[in-house]
Amino acid sequence: MARQVLAELEAQGYVDDQTFARQWAGARAARQRLGSRRITEELRLKGIARSLAEVAVREAFAETPEEARALEAGRRRLPALSRRSPTRAPAKLHDYLLRRGFAAEVARSVVRQLCKVPAPEE
């Protein structure tokens, strides 16, 4: 019975992992300013196959590259970090970007661009 219902839902387009993955990745990348690593992991935790998750994430970052989104996230966060602790702002920004799911090399690049100092090493 459950398999019949699932098959019917799939036939009607209600159960479509690929569409869901694309929509999820696009929304999380644009509105939440998250990196590819975090979005891929979220999709995997939702039961989406790794290959579908990776394709969806690639598509989400096709128009606006990941580094551009990381720069935007960094620009929005840096003022608050600088007010609290100007000397620690580069390290805190780097950690913030890593938590948002951006790759370490992207986080280091953003810190170098925004803080005009070398990014902390891992």
C-alpha cells in the first residue's frame, strides 16, 4: 500500500528529490548566505543522494560564485566583529565563514580582501 502511494506521488511530481535539492540549495545559498559544504551536508542529512546534492549545489552557485557570496556574507558580518574586538576580527571572520559552510581557501581569501591582513592558518 505505501509503495503504491509513493509511486503515485512520484508520478504526480510530489516526490522529486532533484527538484527539492535544487530549490533547497538555491534558497540556502541566496537568502541564508551559506557555503557549498554546509548546503551539501544539509541535503545529505535530508536523505538526498550525494550526486544529486552536488549537482544542486553547483547549480545554486552557477550564477553567483561561492567566493562572491562569501564576500557578501563577510561584508555584512565584519562591522559587528570589528566593534567587539578589532584585533580578533580577522580570525573571527574566518571562523564565521567556516561555520557558514564556505571552504577554508574561500574564507582565507575573503579575510585577506576585507581585512587587508593574512588570514589565520588552519
